[in-house]
Amino acid sequence: MYVYNNDDQKLVEQRVEQYRDQTQRFLAGTLPEDEFLALRLMNGLYVQRQAPMLRVAIPYGLMSSTQLRKLSDISRKYDRNYAHFTTRTNIQFNWPKLEEVPDILAELATVQMHAIQTSGNCIRNTTTDPYAGVHKGEIEDPRPFCEIIRQWSTLHPEFAYLPRKFKIAVTGSSEDRAASQVHDIGLHLIKNEAGETGFEVLVGGGLGRTPIIGQVIKSFLPVEHLRSYLDAILRVYNLNGRRDNKYKARIKILVKALGIEKMAELVEQEWLEFCKETDLHISKEEIETFKGYFSPISYDPQAAKEADLTAQFAADESFKVWYERNTVEHKVDGYRIVVISLKPHLLPPGDVTDGQMDLIADLADQFSHSEIRSTHDQNLVLSDVKMSELKALFDKLQAANLARANIGTLTDMICCPGYEFCALANAETLPIADQINRKFDDLDYLYDLGEIQLNMSGCINACGHHHVADIGILGVDRKGENYYQFTLGGSSKSDASLGKTIGKAIAASEVADTVQKILDVFISHRHEEELFRDVIKRIGLEPFKEYVYATSH
């Protein structure tokens, strides 16, 4: 992974001291609250419903065991012994004291971490495939390009005050595991007919009040032009994006207003006139330097010979099930990618305790070359585990309540923190997640259903990505009472689509029962092993609408 140089370290440390001075002046009453608001947001600090919330950057979801231990230690010293992983692959502390945040940032700086650009109208954390560099069938590892984007975008003076926040996702595989098509910019590594590697570039995706799937603005961009072309897109957006209405300020609204053809024309003109032939161009030598930060590890040539798990499967059925559900094929024979579920039964999705973080850091050291990855769907990944060591890893995860074999099932839900924490939320989410978990606690039943993505948001801002789930749940407020609206048929994968509302919102007490009714319709119409999304495509929404509302009270 990328390691800071002296300039990087100095910049982060200077930023800490700047913010310490700003905080002290605010607490002393010499810095007005409206001025401090912008400054704290630049450093990842929100003021939520019950307490401040600090969001820490995890660039493209990659962190070391040393960094994870520091996050654990911070949760003990400054918070309530846990933290929360987000869909941007960042981590949040929900209970820090405002006056102690500079101390937290100083501690983060000691392990090459910060909270810069995790909030505000700037370029946020770039995300990517959590299996980048190790998944079989990958076109190319996207992480070097994520690092190029990170260095270009961090504290970029021209893009510090964009019309609205801006998000980029990069994928290197034909399978989209980064929800790239609902980002302001989505970048897909592809090969052209000549076998050259480049990017298919999408713009104008996003969720929230106006969910839109991104559109292709350039079908093939040579990799050496990545930085200059992104710069051109951001320049066009910065000049033309609306600033009079924050609900219409995202680039998706600009693309919709102009049309993709006109947007492409403006970007191409900007690129050719001001960006392409500049020092933004990336030389082949520079690309190789960035690739060197992510060189493949030294894999054990004997691993494939030690990979027979037949006897272990026979001795422990739970291990076999976990292997099938929570591990993924690796590009190197004898290794597996391990997904650690942060969706334990009856606990908040995406949360992890200090003890669990310490354990995962230890396990990364022991089994996966001291690296951990956070995922778009709020889980963690150990990317390079020998198959011969999987049973030992499983036993330790199971003892720490981290081996729930539910990856890809209904209970592997994406869920925002909801009204319990967020000042923007209209409705609770965590009690509803509990309700669903209690209703669907039979893993065999969930396995029979096949892959189903359930996402839940506590407000229209859609931090829980409910628009792009097989089953999406949106919390709404009705005269002080929580109700929940259902959408069906969404996807954030390569076949990205937006779910459609099936009818009026459901009372909080009926949410899990409504999920059951939706599943009953699915089961009754399913052909053999057909997936939920395929049944939706084949029969449409009407059978679901009829059954849900005909049987509701």
C-alpha cells in the first residue's frame, strides 16, 4: 500500500495544528460558529443528533493492521469502544468530544491517517472493488489509479468549494463491486481492440432526492490521460453547476439539464484547450511508480498443495458453510479472499468494537500480510489467506462473533445509522434492522432464497443506498411517526438500475412482515434457482403490489 513521504506527513501534521488553533479559538468565542462550521466540515467533523461525529478517511478502503489498531485505541480513549464503517469505506466515531477532536487527528497522523475531505463540497474518498488486485478475472488492479486520484484531489485548490460534494469510484473488473454507476464519476478499466488498457468514463450518477444512473461520457480514455480528463470534468462542473439550490447542485443535475452530448462536448473542449497537454499528463514511468506501491505479495508456491479442506469440512459443517458464503476465489491457487461479516445477529450493521478491531488487526498480521480492506457494503476483507489456514482463522472469528455466514443474503444489509444518530434522518433504521434480523434468523432459509440485497436509509439522502437494492427501504416521518416505503428491483452491479416504489409507506411494526410477503411472492413465482432480481425482471412489480397491499391491515 502507499506509504507517506515526508511532504505527505508534514502536510497532515500541519493540518492538525491548524485545526487545533481553529477549535481553541471557537471554544474561546473568538471564532464565530458560522465560520467554524466550514472549517470543522473540512476536517470531517459533523454535529449530529446526540453528539459530534468524526469521519476518518480510508483511501479506497485499504488500511494496515497498525492503522486499525490505532482506530481501536481511539475508540477506547475518545469514544464509546466502537466505530462504524460506511458505504464510502470510511470509518466514523459517533461520540467524540468537540474539544478532543484535534487530539484524535494528531493520533491519526502518527499512522498516516486523517479526516481531510471526508465532508464538505469537495472530492470525497475514492472507492473501488474490495477484491482489487486479487480477484480472478480482473482486467487490471484499479488501486494505483485510485492513489493517483487521491493525490491529485487532496487539497486541490480549485476544487475545495465545488457546488456540492463529489464522489468517484473505480473498478478493474467486469463485475461492478463499487456501485460505480451511481457516482458523480464512474471509471471502468477496460481493454480496447488493440489490447490497450484505458477507462470507460461515466458521469452524472448519484442517489439522494434525484437518483440517476450515470451515463458514458467517454467510451475509451487512455490511462495516461486520466488525471487531465478528470480535471476537465471538474472544471466544467465547477463553472456550470448550480450554487443557488443545494438540492440541484450535484453534477447529475447539470448532466440532466445539458444532456450527455452537450456535457461531453464541453468537457472535451475544456480538456483539449486547458488540461490535456499539461503536467496533469501521466507518464508511463509515473504509472509504473504507482503500480509499484501495490506490487503483488510473495505467495507461497506450496499453498496449492496444502489446499484440500475435505477433512475439515467433514469435521465441521459450520466451517464449510462459512467457506462457501464468506470466502471468494483468489487469483492465486491455494489462497482465498475472506469477507468478515460486520452484520452479526441483532447488532447494528457496519459497527465493530475495539476488541474486534484489535483482533482483526492481529488476524491480518497472522493470515493476510497485515492488510485489511473495508467494503462498500460495510464489511471487512482479508485479501490473501492461505486455504490451509482458513480453519484457524474461522475459529478465531467465530469466537469474536465475526463469522456469521450471511454474506450476500438478506441480512447482509446496508444500513445507515438513521434517526438514532443522524441529524438529517427522518426515521429510525437500527430497530428496523433488528426487527428484520429477528424475523429472518434461519440461515438455511436465507440460503435457499439466494442472493438478495436489502438496503435501508433513514431519509431521502439515501446514505443506505436503498434505491439500488433488490429490496429497498426508506424511512419517512408522518406526523412524528415512522413509516417505511418499499422499492423493488434496484441494483448497483453491472446491470445498475433504480428500484421502483410498490405503494404507500408501511407502519414501522409491519416492516419485517412486509419483507416476508415480498419473499412469499418471489418464492411462489420462482423458477428453480432463479435470483430475486431475475424474477422481478420477468414478472414485474404488480404481483408484489397486489399481495403486499391486499393482505395489509
